Amino acid sequence: MKKLLLVLTVLLAAVILFTGCKAKEEADGGGEKIQIALLMRNMNEQFLKDYAENVRKLAAERGVDLNVQDANNASDTQLTQLSTLLNQGYKYFVIIPIDSGLSEQMNQTIAEFGGAASYSNTPPTVEALKVGKNFFFASSPELVAGKYVGEIIADYFDQNPDKAPGKVLNMLHIQGALGHPAQINREAGMLQELKNRGYTVNIVAQDTANWTPDQAQQKMDAWIGAYRNQFNVVAAQNDGMALGAVESLIQNGLVKDNADDGTILTVPVIGIDATAEALNSMSEDKLYATVLQDSIGQSTVAFDVIYQLASTGDVLGKPAGGLAPASEVTNEPPANDPAVIDQCYLVPYLPVTKANYKDFMK
């Protein structure tokens, strides 16, 4: 009898242990963590730092095994990182590629392993998305960012017409990496909007500062030496470069006693991204305005679409990160092709001015 009771006790313990383990396994999604890799072109720019930080936060909240790789702006490095991760068993990726041209090769490689990827900031090509319906674009249309910069500049000079006689803008233009889709489309959107508003734009000087504040400050120092008092606006294609321009203007004494027009600088400086540093500069009446490129929004959508796919195997046509996929084609790739429009999630840009910047600081 004692032996029978002992056997029954052992069996009962085994059942309890099995049931508990199975419940935990179900709670954990089958006992195996979802693996997602984040491939970043670099981790030097503030927007990219904010993007990666949010992906880390989302992965921790959902119990995802996240592997973060920094390519340090080297294409060969990024391709090697992808190949290594695929061979280690990673199939799901969030990617900010070095350039759009890499995306098709990357997607073909990922597809061979039955994987999936979502892209932000640097868009994939249309052909890259056509590799399969497991590839997505979760980013913001750059032409719209440029349009908002144009609107902000036009509004400023509409309110201060004496600063642009004859509606002529003499602009110093600090560009991002030449040939990058953001550099091309932000410029095109800005110039078209200013033309639509009746302004003539004279580019006094323009050059790339490769998205970095140090290079922008150096460019500005040289331009101020050559063109002091010959320009009335500075447009920079991201906040880092805009803040470099702000510092140069201050160091070169181009400041005034009041900020009646919204800035203590003698000319307005406008950026793009709405980073914390940029908003702080606006609060000090230095940077005049910026445009929100939503690092939280982009990274949340890009992560969620891949997480859903990894979790359920089905995401096409469904919202991700609270945003529905696009339904109408735009005039900017890759969302300009009807064949891939359902793979595109377009996170909106928003203008950030003196009227609303405190809302973004919250």
C-alpha cells in the first residue's frame, strides 16, 4: 500500500510539473523566444540612436531576443552582418540600410532563408519589395518633409517681409549625404513649396555635411567668412547639421539683442527631425524651427510589423504600431508603385514651430 501511494505521489508530481511547464511554455509563446535583428547603418546620428533605443525597449517589453548591429556606414560590413545572422538562425530583421541600392540584394538573401524585413529611414527600392510580400517599408515621405521646411521658411518671411525684399531668399543649404533619397527629396520638396509660395531661391552656397553637426559647423564657418551679410536663411536637412549651423552663427557673432522674430540669430535656421537637442535649442530661441521625423513612430511600426509576422505568420494588410498600411500610391518610391503599396506604412511628418514645439518636448 505504501509503495502504491509513493507511486501515485510521484505520478501526481510529474503531472503537476508537466502542466506547469506547459502553461509557462504557452505563456512564453511555445518556449522559444522570437529572434529579431536590428541592422543600423550607423549609431552616430541622434535620430538613429533614438530609433534603436525604442526598438530595444519594444523588444524587452515583448520578450524578444534582439540582436543590434552597427555597420558604421560600410556596405560590406552590413552585408556581412546580415549573412552571419542568417547563418546563426535569425530570420526577421528591422533594417536601416546604408543605401537603397543594398535593399534588393539583402531581401533576396533573406528570402532564401524564408525570412522577412522591414525598412525605415533609407527606403528599399520597389524591386526590393517585389522580392516578396514579407518585406515592408515603415518610414516617412521625404518630399513631405521638404515641403514643410518650405512652408516654415515662407511663413517666416511672409511675417517678416523686410528680411526678404522682393521675396528673394539668399540661402545657405546644408545637405545630407549626397545621393541619399532624403537628401534628394527633401531638397526637391522645399524648393517646390517655396516656388509655389512665390519665392525666388538663390543658393548662395550648398554642400554636404553628411548629416553631422561638426561638418556643418565647419562649412558654416567657411561660408560666413566668404558670404557674411549675403544670406538671409539657413536650411539644413537634419537637426544635427542645423545645430552645427546655429553654433557657427553664434561663434561668429551673428546674434541680436531680441528674439522678436522667434530667434536670437540674425537669420533663421531650420532643421528636420525634432530631436530633443533641437527642441531645447528652440526653447532658447536659437534654432528657429524643425520638422518631426518620428523616430518612435517609425521604429514602432517597423518592429511591430515584423513581430506580428514572426508571431502569427500573417500581417499583410493589417495595422502595425497603430498605423494602417498605405492604400493610395504617392509620387515617391517605393510607395509610388501599386504592386507594393500594401507593404508600405507611411509615418507622417509634422512641422514643429514656436506655436507647438512645447507639445513635442512633453
